[in-house]
Amino acid sequence: MNTAVGVESRIARVDVNDEMITAYLVDGRVISVPLAWSWRLSEATPAQRANWQLIGEGHGVHWPDVDEDISAEGMLRGVPAHRPRSRWERATRRLTTRPSQQAALRVG
């Protein structure tokens, strides 16, 4: 188990620049992850990135302008956000897979 995640991790404030998302925790630790880990924040304007609010008593951060949520635990565990597939990509994938694979894709 990663001991950095074993202790309670609450965010005091966050900074986002053109390369990094940096969370300053209440216990003095600092977590930084690449901005590319959040496709929504990567595409946001500096003003949208600056408009954030703590959620869950500091366990996470919410950016209302881009509907993004990031948790301290997710940053510590190294969990980037995945961009959802477009409707076109999903349709193309259905056309190129066999019926048995399509059923597995719907379940998983």
C-alpha cells in the first residue's frame, strides 16, 4: 500500500498553470500532476482554471465552469481522467467488431 495515500489527504488550495495541476494539502504536502491528466482543464481558459472550489471538506476540487472534479487521493494514486469517446468513435468501433465482441463491450 502506498503510505502517502494511507493518511488523510485534504486540499487547502490548488493552482493550475499551462503544464501542471498543483494541490497544496493542509498537512504541508504538495502534489503536482501533469495538466494533460485532465482533458477538461487542458482545454479550459486560464479564467476557468482559476474558478475552483473545494468539495468534500477538501478531499477534492471542483471546477464548475468545465464540470471537472479531482480528488487528492486520485492525484496521489496517479489516476488521470480519460476522455470519453465521441459518438462517431463508438459507431466506428461497433462497425469493426464482431457481434460477440459488441456484447462484451456493452457489458464492460
